[in-house]
Amino acid sequence: QNRIIDHAYRLFCENGYPGTTMEAIAAEAGVATQTVYYFFRTKALLLQQVVEVAAAAEAQPRPVMDRPWTRQILTEKNARRALALIVEHGVDIYVRVAPLRPALEVAAASDPDINAYWRAVAVRRKGGMRTFVERLAELHALQPGLTVQRATDVMFVVNSHEVFLGLTRDSGWSVTD
């Protein structure tokens, strides 16, 4: 399965969603096409798994809120350090998922399953952001008058795939800028 996912990642990044077939993925991975269908059933489900593995950088991806760095954020006593960890690990995810964005956007526009999946990712991401903001609020790091909801909304928009791509792909920034 890992070999299939690795080759699917590369092909989705290079050829996009419509240009990547299950047959091509099977050929690149050195397995029968039926093997790809056996493990993933549809190209949409394979793309979803590719995104999950890329985002987690783990063959068996854990939910974001179960990862060690998340626990570190939620137990951090220094608000600046907690915020730095949020940004650092968010950027790590965006770097790995950004090459898949064109394939995801095309797939979401034409495949209701991918569209629903990507919307669910956004809902989970916003929920995670809220958890982080609640921790920052516990550390008295929110500006006076800034509610947890408003801070969550701002973090969700500013710390996003779209802003990352706007700065790196569209504006030419490097990840270290």
C-alpha cells in the first residue's frame, strides 16, 4: 500500500487528477491494477489517503489532534512557543500537501466525494485551530476583547493552505522567509 500511495502522490502532483489513472498508478507501483482497486476501491478514496499520508508524513496517519506535537502545544506554558509550534507544524503540513492542491481542486470540482472530504478536512482543521486558540486563551495570550471564536476565525484563515500557497507559489516567498 505504501508504494502505491507514494507513486500516486507523485503522479497526482505531476499529472493532476484527471491525468492520473489507476492503471498508471499500478504500473508505476509495479502492481496489478486490481491490487490498487482492492486496497482503495476508487481513485477518489486513493486521493484522500494520499492527502492524509502526505499531511501526516506517516504511513499510518494519526488524526492531527493525536500527534505528539499537538500534545506539546496543548501543554506548552509559553504562549509564544505554543504559537510558534502551531505555525511550524502547520507549514510542514502545507509544504507536503501543497503539490497536491491542483489535483484536489479539480477533483473537488468534479467529484462530490472529494468535495465532501475536503470540506470535512476544513471543518476538522478549524476545530483543531479552536483547540489551539483555547490553549492560548488559557495562557492569557489573546488581546483584550478578542474572543476565542474571533481568534479561531482569524487563525483558520491566516494559517491556511490558501495563504501558504499565496505566499509561496504566487508571491515567490520561500518557506524560510
